[in-house]
Amino acid sequence: MDEAPEYAIQSENLVKIYKTKEIEVLALQGLDLTVERGEIMAVVGNSGSGKTTLLNMIGGLDRPSAGKLYVCGQDLFKLSPPELVNYKRHTVGFVWQNNARNLLPYLTAAENVAMPIQFSGKEKNKRARAIELLELVGLGPKVKSRLSQLSGGEQQRVAIAIAMANSPQLLLADEPTGSVDAASSANILDVFRQLNRELGTTVVIVTHDLQIARKVSRVVSIRDGKAASEMIAVQKDLSGISFDDPAGNMEEMEHEEFAVLDRAGRVQIPSEYLEQMHVRGNKVKIEASEGKLVISAPEISE
């Protein structure tokens, strides 16, 4: 696979194996995925499906075992340790579910955001840049507030500002709304959409919340370490809809779900479908009829 510059993320047959003395766990089993530059999308899946493993590898926090993985034009299999450090500092930003991984409680909001800017050495006026980012995420009046004076949702918005401090090309968010209420969750999603729209930042959100996932343009579902299906947004008519009105725009967003074929032409069938078909064992009947494939339970005499 040749790296295509229009893609922010491009993986082919991506494999991740975790080994201990006793067991070997196959977390990703040949995952294929492309994310275009400037896209905002979500990755969903049950616990243990491999979605967080994928995010960690894209973020440079974990090394793939096999396959191919390009992020923003860089081959993550070939990066040296110093190159990987530079990649994590400048190419990707990370937002965690747990605020403690992003924030220092004894600093103000502005001081928290200024910290990674100080380490980068790029910005001369670090405080001005920190305030600019806090205003961008809707926390301009809270720049001098300490964490104890901020709600959970506001703390998460500070964390997003920190992740954007070094102007990353790609923003990764691991369950960013998992510890806040519904209203705060909606506000956080609005921030991601604003960053995507105004700065062109590619945003990938890992979440179990389908209500949040359905408010982005594309949703990839991972099952058993592979991309199993995609939901693509279908907009009926965007005329007269303001993108500054998230509620109005999101109400118009509908998704159509597609199964994902791997490079060998295989497709995963959700277990609930197999149960409805009363499939027993590992065999199904496939027939081509009028341009469609019909899958049914086999009639096997006992």
C-alpha cells in the first residue's frame, strides 16, 4: 500500500498482539481503515473490540505488530524513538476520558494550557496562546480558574485546549464524554466540531455512546479486531441549516449503515442477525438474486 497524502490515517491489515508468559491476545486482526484529512469521525465497539488499541497505535503510544499504518504522511512502523517523540509532540493531540491524565489541579486553566506550549519552545507569548485556545473552546471567562472551580465538562474543554496547544494535525479522543452529563457531552462535541470546522483539524473520537457517534459524519464499528461496518451520514437538504446551530444541524443528520468487506471479500455478520435467522453452527447459505446477495440459515437435516 502506497501512502496517499489525502489521508490523515491509512491502515492495511493492521495487527496487534499482546503477549505474556501464559497467553497471547490478538487485539487487532487485520484492520483496514482510511480517514481523510479534515474529517471528523467516530469509532465504536464493545469492550475488548480493539478500538482503544487502535487509538493508542495511531497516537504513537503503542507499536503495531504487523500490517501497515500511515498517519499524516508518516509510516509509524519506521519511526525511530526520537522521531516517535517528535510525532507525539507535534502531529497528534490526545484527549482522555480521565481528566487527571490531562490536567494539573494546582494550576489555573491558562497555566495548564501553557505548559505544553512552554515545552515546545515554539510560541513566544505562551499565555496569549493559552488564552486564545481557551476562548476557542468557550472558556474565555475561566482562564484564571483552578480545576476545583470548573465543572467536569469545563475541565474536559481545558483538556481539549491542552491537546490543541501545539497545533496537531490530528486530534484523538478516547471516550471524551464518558464522565460528564448529557448537556456537557453535547457541549464537548460542539467543541470538536468547531475545531474541525474552523481549524481543519482531523478528529477521531472513540466512544461507546451511539447518540454522540451519530452526530458525526462517519462511524466505523469495530468487532473482534476488524472494521465490521460503517455508518455514513446522509443529509437530505442542508439549505438554511446553520452549522453554528448544532441542534438544528444534528437533527437533520441521518446515517446509512454498510457492512465492510475486507481485502479477501469477507464480511462480518452481526450476531443479532444470525440469531434472528436461527443460524446454528458456522455455516450459512448465500444466493445471488436480482443483483442482491441473500444470506439464510442452511436447511440441514439432522
